[in-house]
Amino acid sequence: MKRISATEANRSFSKLLASVRKGKPAEITVRGEVVARLEPVSPQDRASEKDRRKDWEKFMEHLRSQPVLNIPRGTRDELYDDDK
């Protein structure tokens, strides 16, 4: 596994991501100590992300199909008014 300093990772982040995307994970170090590991997303995680996106779009479409309620706006003071 490739080790790269945080400074170098910052300077060449696009190249680092391209390398990881090709299946080459990397460990990122700060003062010689490994603080993070960057690795490609598994195919299962990609599939579940697509499902989440699909569910989100379905939810948003549901919200868009709901009628607009013209409820008068109130103030915080009116909401918590004790004179009722």
C-alpha cells in the first residue's frame, strides 16, 4: 500500500484519487504516523448509493406532488403565547 504525506496528498489530490480509483489504496501520514486510509469504494457500496439516490428522488417527487398549503406565517412569540 502506498504511503503519502498529508502535504503531498494535498498538493496532488487529483492524482491520488485517480490512483485510488484504479484500485491502489493509499495511507496518508502526518509526521510519519498513518492517520487515514484512502481506498476505492466496493461495488456493493456503489450499488447501495444508487439505491439511496433513487429513493431520495422518489421522496422528492412525492413532495413535489403534494398540494401547497397556504398557512399564514406566525412569529415565535405567537407560537409560545401563554394568553390562550
